[in-house]
Amino acid sequence: MTLSQHVAVIASDEQALIVASDLADDFKRDSALRDRERRLPRPELEAFSRSGLWGISVPKAYGGAGVSNVTLAKVIALIAQADGSLGQIPQNHYYALEVLRVNGSEAQKQRLYAEVLAGQRFGNALAELGTKTAHDRTTQLRRDGAGYRINGRKFYATGAIYAQRIPTSVVDEHGVQQLAFVPRNSKGLTVIDDWSGFGQRTTGSGSVVFEDVYVAAEDVVPFQSAFERPTPVGPLAQILHAAIDTGIARAAYEDALHFVRTKTRPWIDATSDIATEDPHTLKSFGQLSIRLHAAEALLERAGEFLDQAQAAPDADTVAAASIAVAEARAISTETSLAAGTTLFELAGSQATLAEHGLDRHWRNARVHTLHDPVRWKYHAVGNFYLNDEKPPLRGTI
């Protein structure tokens, strides 16, 4: 593991989008190869870090660009379009920075934001297996002199294998959840590369084991309280997931266009209309285009609502942001799956050939969209509009 050197400083939303677009062009080049061989994208992540994009959500007061959530979502969508796994890896990094923003002390913000601007990556160790609900945690935080000790096991720890710090959800002696920003090289901390999903294959979303791991008191940030009052932490987490799916959808759509324009489909009679004039093909692209444009528009709208909630967080603005993000998350889920399926239908069995790698878009979408059940998003949205019921304060809506 290396720490990025000569990290660029991004100063504006416009610059962030230009840098992300340029990086995406580079990342796309070998994305199919990385997926096929499960080649972990360490060189690409170094370039990603050096670009300055991992620091764009750091507030301006602490030296960052403090970009809008509209821009942050577009950046993630651009990277995910190039490589779905690369688009997902920084998701929990930005999530941890938002927890730090709303709950961290001034000293914690000064120190941890500076680390990010210097090129450090934050991973995550949040989810656990075997708990009663997805929100329960058993990993323990116990006092040890001036600091703490952590014991427990995490899974689906996206980004941890590439990180310099691993923000970890823990339960203290009072049963309250905290977020410990644990240094990656801590004694007793083991990151296991046991992720074997058939999609998002290079996210490195494996397991993390904590065996009596020491963490300094100043590296522990309140976590549970971010969901005991209206904060943008939950919708911030979800808009990043929506951006990943939207990027994957755009990639599948663009590859479908390219394939139909340049390849001969064997089931089209050579004496009949060419593929680009086939009415069934035109209908498929018409439907998919509309859904994709709707997903991209709702993603941008969600970012605007989230910007408002960050500027003035209260029960109403956070609820509105959560619902807007849930809408974007729901349509991005469906559109990313539809785009991959349409690509299969139009390309036929050639889509599954290793040299094309076109099947990765559907696989990536199928795996990533399982992150939070979309049915509960429809439930929350319907309850909000029909019964004026605000959504629960948590990171899965």
C-alpha cells in the first residue's frame, strides 16, 4: 500500500468535472480486462487519489473544493461509467467525510481533512454478518487507558484493502455506536481479500478483522447521533449509490449503441432493413434512452435537494432530500438493470464473449443494486406523498 504523492488541489466544481472526465477516459481503457482477470486497480486508484478528486467534498474552510452534491454525484457517475468497481470504491470515503463534517470536533476535522487532501484514502468497515438486523453492530469498543481497543469482524468492507484509514462502526460500553478512524497499519488489524462477487469484481469488498486493535481517543467520532437528529448523512450515502448505478447504466447504453452501429447481428436478414432501422431495435433504444435521461435528471435533482439539506438541515429539508434521493436510487436501480438486459438482447450471445466483456455491465448492476432493497424506497416515497410521513433517519433510504 502506498500513499499518493504530489496530490493535485481541485478548486472548483468545473475543475472536478473536467478532471473526472479525463480520468474516466483512462480508466475505461482496461476496465473489461480488469473485470475478466479480477485485476485489482491499484495503479488506477493511485492516479485517482493524485487527481485530487478524493478531497473534493472537503469544505472550503478546510482547504477543499467543497463541491456541490450535484457535482459529487456526476463525478462518481463518470467514474462508474468507465469502471463500475472504481466508481464504488470511494463511496464510503465520502460517507465518512460527511459523518466527520456533521459530528466531528474542530480538531478532528482539521487533522483528518488534511490527511485526505494530502492523498489518504478512507475505506470502511461497517457491515456485519449474523446480526439480527442490517443496522445492528457487535464490534466492541472498550476503554484502554487514554484510548480504546476494538474487537470484531466486518464484511463487505469496500475500499478497506486500498485505504490508509478504515472508518469502523463500533459499539461502546454504553451501547452507543461510534465511528473509529482506524489506521490501516494498526497491530491486530487484518484485511482479507475474500470478496468473490460475480459483479463489481475489483472493489475489494472483503472482510476486516479486529483483534484487540488500539485506536486513539481523538480518532473516534460520534456516529449514532448522526441518525438521532436530521442530518444529510443518510441521503449523502444513498446519492452516491444512485450515481454508481446511473454510471453503469450509461456505460451499458453507450456500449449497446456502439455494438449495434458497428456489428452485424446474425438474425437480421441481409436483404431486410439494417440493424439501425429495425423497428424492434429502435423501440428498445427509445425506451432505454428515456429511462436513462430520467435517471440522470433525477440524480441531478436529488443533488440539489441534498445541497439544500446540507446548507440548512432540519426535519423538512432532510426528509425532502431523502425522498429525492430515494427516487433517484429507485430509477437508477431499474435503469441500470434494464440497460444491461437491453445490451444482451441487442448483442445476443456475443455480449457474453470474454473479448467483448459486455456482460460486466449487467453483472455490476445486479450486484450493486442489491445494496439496499429498492422496494423500501418506493414504500418511503409513497408514504411521503400520500400520508405526509417523513422517511426514517438512516443510511439505507
